[in-house]
Amino acid sequence: MDNLSAILVAIYLILGAFLSVWAIVDCIKTKREYSTLWILVVFFFPLIGAFAYFMTKPRAKFKPFKNNIQSYRK
């Protein structure tokens, strides 16, 4: 049982570190209104802050092959 709890803690720490670094890098790269606040939230609450950041982040409006589809309709 001790090995299982140690493995779960290790997974939590690795996942939290990975998501936190990813969220902080994404927050620095994108220009948002409250990016400094988000960096602090992710830093002090790693897993929950990163999850909240990615859930509230605006989605990219990516439309692949938009021009190709219109050119086939002509």
C-alpha cells in the first residue's frame, strides 16, 4: 500500500509540474489581460491553477483547409 501511495504522489507531482510549466509558458507567450495574475495563480496552486487556466483560456479559431474547400465549390 505504501508503494501505491508513493506512486500516486509521484504522478501528481509530475503532472502538476508539467501542467504548471506548460500553463506559465503559454501565459507568457499569449498576450492576455491578466497574465501576471494567471502566472501567480498557476505558481501558487499548480494543478488546480493550470487546470483553471486552460479551462478559461479562449479557444483558437483555427479552420484548416478553409481556402481549399471554397476553391472546390467554384
